[in-house]
Amino acid sequence: MMERCCLSGGHKGSPIATMIDILAGALTGSNFSHQVDCSAHPRAESAHTGQTIILIDPTKGNGSLRMFTQRIEDLVAAMADAGQTRLPGERRLAARKLAAERGIAIAAARWQQLMSL
């Protein structure tokens, strides 16, 4: 049985996964996620997947970087006013800050194993 690299993501993740498959598979001529057999590509070997990089310059739109930044701040404020208690990425950023301040807890045996490598 083929081991799949990507899962559907359910009703919320599925549209995002489809968009990524189109951008990284169809647009580049690479494999779609359902065509990738991870078991055939151990470690860092290529599974013949594609990458698309999209660069957006907010100063080329409706104004300056300052206007763009203000609009994002307005959006975040509106989300908070609507009851959004946490923004995407906040938990990850908080964990990163905490790890930078306190370090990352690791079992002594695991540390020794890593040091031996």
C-alpha cells in the first residue's frame, strides 16, 4: 500500500490543499500529492514535487507600505472586535519566544544521543 505524503485536511483544509496542489503540481508540471509515494523516497530524496514562489509587493497596489500596514492593523482590530481571541500563528510565535527565553526542554538521554551524533 502506498504511503501518502499529504492528507485531505477535512472540510477546511481540503480547499487549501487543492490550491497548493494546483500551484505546486499542475503549474510546475510536478506530481500531485496523491501521486507521491513517500515510501519510495526515504530521507531527503526527491519525490518529484514542485514549488511555486509568489512574491507580492504591497507598495505596487493601492498605495504605500504604510497604508498596507494600517489596513492590516484595521483588519486585526475588526477581528478582535468580532470576538476572535487568537490570530493564526500567535501560539507558534509565543512558543518561539518562550523557547528563546527558556530554551527547549529535552530528556537527558535524548541529549546524550544527539551529542553522540
